[in-house]
Amino acid sequence: ATPPRFHPSGVVQAAATDCFYAIHMRFRVFRDRRLSATVVAT
């Protein structure tokens, strides 16, 4: 029986993608919040 395919590089790439996505979404929310605050303040 062959062991399941396990590539550390793939795991690292997936983790990096998740991290980048989380940072991107957080930055987008922060930017939208700041933009809306600026619009309200104006």
C-alpha cells in the first residue's frame, strides 16, 4: 500500500494562501471602514 501523497511545500503554499487571503480581507474591511468614516466625516 502506497502512503498518501504528502508534500510539505503544498501545505506551506496552502497556509500562505490562507494567510494572504485573511490579511487581504482584513485590509479590505479596514480600508472600507476608513473610507466610510471619511465619507461620514465630510
